[in-house]
Amino acid sequence: MNSVISKRGKQKLVYENHLYLFSKKTRDNINAIWVCEKRSTCKGRVWTEGMNGEVIKVVNLHNHAAQAARPEAVRLVNEVCTRARTTQETPQQILAEVVSEAHANVAALLPRKDSLKRSIRAMRKVGVSGDQY
């Protein structure tokens, strides 16, 4: 199964360039049901065999086009967050390294640089004081 981690630490399933969030287990606790990340406007659903298994059933189709660059953009934002927590690099250094490797289509989907810098500072502040914001 192909997946990425959200900025809140949750697993997102990547299937046919759409991102899905875990919703619930089936009644028999064997399969997992995943919903489209745009669940407020899209009814896209898939079932996987267990939490980390392959997609076994597409329940509903999406009402929007897939974005091929979106999973990579989520992965890069996650990398920014990880580096913010684990290194002492400045926000500018982190962004320079992470964004420089991004394709133009992926970079277009990333948040603005000042927003990413603010997120880096907030993560580090939470890490030092232990408080949640």
C-alpha cells in the first residue's frame, strides 16, 4: 500500500493519485474503509484488506479530477515538519533544501514559504515547552 503521513501525523492512503483518510473498520474488523480527503464534497470511498493491505473494492467514484502532484506535496510538507523537529537548521535552510528538490508541479501545490516558516517555528515552540497550541 502506498501512503503518506499528514501534517497531523495520520496515515493517508494514496490510490490512483487520490488521497484517502481512514474512516473505520468493517463490521468483521478485517477490512478498512477509507474516504476521500475532500470528504465534505466528494463521496469517493475504497476498502483495503486490513489497515495496510491492498485496495480490494472501490465503493464510490470521485466527483473531481486526481492531482498527480498532490501526494508528493504532502510528503514534502511532512519532510519539512520532520526536519523542523529533528534538526537545528533555520527555517530558510530547511525550505531551501526541501523545496529545491520539488518539481514545478509539486511546488505549485505547496503552502507559501512564509506559512511554512511559521509552521516550523510553531512546531519548535511546541517541542520546547511541551504545550499544544
